[in-house]
Amino acid sequence: MEKLKRKRPVWVIGHKNPDTDSICAAIAYANLKNQTEDGDFIPKKAGPINEETRYVLDTFHVTEPETVRNVGTQIKDMDYRRTEGVDEHLSLKKAWALMRQLDVVTLPVVRPDGRLQGVIVNGDIAYSYMDVYDNRELGRARTQYKNIIETLNGHLVCGNEHAYFNHGKVVVASGDVKTIRSEVDGDDLVILGNVVSRQKAVLEEIPGCMIVTGVKSVDPEVARTAEAIDCVLITTEYDSFTTARLINQSIPIRYFMTKENLVTFDESDYLDDVTRVIGKVRHRDFPILDDNQKYVGMFSRRNLLNPEKKRVILVDHNEKNQAVDGIDEAEILEVVDHHKIGSLETISPIYFTNRPLGCCSTIIYRMYQERKVKVNPQMAGLMLSAILSDTLMFRSPTCTDTDRAAAEQLAKIAGVDIEKHAMAMFEAGSNFSSKTTAEIFYQDFKTFSQGDIDFGVSQISAVTDKQLNGIRKSLGEYLEKVLADRNLKQVYVLLTNILDQSSRLICAGQDAEETARNAFPGKPVLEDGNGRFIMLPGVVSRKKQVIPALISAMEEQ
């Protein structure tokens, strides 16, 4: 149970299709929390990073956070049982005793290499005891004599305890000598009392094994004869009736265990999927496998009642449709954001920091100051880069004096020139030559809702019109696929020239162009070899200039 006692981590994570602020804010805030609180705060990301962000991480020598696609509760989050696997040669009697000791009804049967071989349940043992009437079952099961000795609390007089009884039938020899000779065949396993004449009669038929009941030892001549004919001779203090009743409990569990069509789960499986599967079967317990398909434990239906949820802190967003999948199943501890209040709901109160600034990392930098935590050059570089990216180097209308002041202070700590660093970032982000249309479109894409309209807006920034015009046609053609794939009614792409502070808006979907025209009345609709677009001089902020305008237009339609 050691795994369950360790400190539970908290994931700090931004929105899907992360931009530079989303990534840098997660890293910087996790760093702050680890310095100020007793916990294990780990930055994560909800999707692949863009080239601008990659440039920033490389510049400041920061490891890219691990991608998390879903924060739903997984089997590995549960307090499941670490029941050790048993060997296939274990007797039914021992398996039953182990079940009672562990208070379980299922035992996993595991190979020496750790791989699951099968499962044995108490019903299998009951079947072997109540419903098996064939006196050849012990032989068919290839029962080891060692199992028989252990089951009967017996003593090996002669023979190899590691050998197997795999031929013949089980006979209880209780008649006279003539009857015994007619009942016993070669290779049989014979159970009889301590009557020497009967024992000698049995040995004349050359059985595979003879079990003498009610005694600890046998006549020396009987023992010599048994050894001479390679008959395994066992004594037990149990009487013949008890011995006959117990003998089938020495059968190895491999004979009755389930080994085909096993219902197993991986540690990484999500409980939503698990619940759907186990709802269709009647088993009570299920084996769990690791990434290498080796057995690690068992869980039962009751383990699903109160699983430990993943603990997360969200940065740079508070909209449910922008959050990582499975957010409804996670325990949200905190939100740090600079956008409008969105659709996320929590079961209990949380810390919610939301400030009207141009960048989430500006908020986090202020938290460093409020808590009097020194910012190292690495973290300073990340937060500076996020501010420059979100404010388009202070050109965006979302930029505040607080953002600018924070950037100037962080630039000094990081030891970089603001303009040179910003231009290098933007140029890295504008290199579209090695990217697919999908990669370009989704590098900074967010979805929104207004009434019954679900729509998405992608923003792509560059430092020249030539770079933007080179991708505009392929993006316009790609929008129909986005509508279908994301089940949206409208989709927009904002192509932003950072230096001249203007954008071109292209769109697709039901009434999308009409909505765009109403959102930006008087702006020209142009068309060239790369398709139709609306020219938006002075528009560079999706959050402040585009989304509010589109939502207002939708409300009026």
C-alpha cells in the first residue's frame, strides 16, 4: 500500500491548444507553489506546443511539460488491492484458505514473469467440491503428489513428491481382497485403511499411488514393496472417508481457473470506460495490468464508489470547453485567469484569481511579489515571453500599464532585450513551412458558446502579410473540416499582422459571414486569389476586440 500513502500531486495546466502564456503560466505557477506550499505541483500541458512556445522553452532551457489529454479518474487513482498473484500449481485447498485469510473471492494466477495467466474464484472451488463426480478428475488435472500430501496433512513414505498423478482413477478400497483386485487397475490412486493384507493386494496391481489412512507409518514390508514398484506411498491420519472427501482439493487451480476471455483493465483506463464494461459482466473482481501488461492488483465494484480524483489548478482559462478533457471528474483546487468568467463549475469553493490584465503570467508575477518569492532568470524569461506574446509586444488593446511594467522588470531579471526577444519569438511562430494546415489552424484555437451557437476562433500571428497570405487559402478550405470535426455552427480565423496591427478575418458555417459583417460594420469584404476575407485595421486582440463583437452580433440576429 506504499503507493497510496505518497503525496498526491497537483497538476497545473492551461487550456487546450496551448499558447505561450498557457504553457509559461503553468510552469511559473507550479514553481511558485512548490516554493511556498507543502505539495508536489507539476506543470502539464493539454496539447502540443507551437513553434513560438518551443523557441521560448529552448531559449531559457526549460523542459517541455508532459501532455495530459484527460484528467478523468483512472484506475491508478483508486485505492485498489495489491493482492499478490499465486502460482498455477497451488492446490484448491490452499487457494480457499488464502481467500479466507485475505477476505477475497478472487485470486489472480500469475506466471513467473509477472504476466496474468488466469483467475480462480470461490465459485470454481465450490464447483470442484460439489459438482465433480468423476473419479478420474484428479489424474486429468495432473495433480502433483506434493499437493496431495499437503492437502491430507500426510507423510511421504516413498516416491517422488514432485511427480504428478496423471493417469488412472481414484479408488477407495474397502472390500475384501478379491474385490480390491477387481477394482484396482495399474496407475490408479488407491485410498484404504491400515489392513496389511489389503495393502499387499493393492500393490499387486501396481498402482501409481497408495494412500494409507488413519496412521503415521506402514508395515516395513509394504513400504519396501511400494518402493520396488515405484508406487508413491503416502500416509495420513485422516480416516478414509475424510481422505476421499478432501482428495479433490489437492487439484491445482490451473485446472479450474478461468484463462480465456479474461476481463482485465490497464492502470491507465478511465473509470467512465471501466464502468461501462463491468456493467455488462457479472464478475465481482477484476485484474489490473501495467503498461507492460504485467499484473499489479485487483479491484472490485466497491472500489469505484469513492475514487481519488486528480487534483488540478487551471491557468489562463476558466471555460469548460477550453479545459482538458475529463475536467468534470477532476478536483479543481484553484483557477488563475485573465479572461471573462466562463462556464466552469465546482462542487465546493475554490481559490479563484481573475484580474483584467493582458496576460495570465502578469498575474502570476504579481503573486511572486506578493509572497516575496525571488524570481530567477529562467522563470523571469518565461513570464516575460508570455506577456510579450499575449500583448503582441504591448500592441494589443488588452495590454495594461501593469503588463508593460511587469515585462520591463522581468526583462531585467532575465537579462534580455525586449524588442529583440519579441521579434525572435514572433518569427519563430511565423515559420509555417514545416507545418500542416491542421497544425497551423489549431496552434491557438478556442471554442465559445452563445445561446445555441457553438463557434470557434483560431488566431494566427505573423510579422509580415506575405507569411499570412501564404496560408490563407489552405486555411479557408480547411474550415469545413473543422466545422464537421468539432461539431460547430461557425468557425473563424483571425490572421494578425503583429507589426502593422491589423487582421484579416475568414470564416465558414451557418450565417458566419453575416455575423462577421454585423460584428464589424463598415469593414470591407475583399476577395483575391486566396479567397474572401474581411479586412480589420487596428484589430489584433481575439479576447477584447473579436469575441465580444461576434457575441453581440449573434445576440442581435
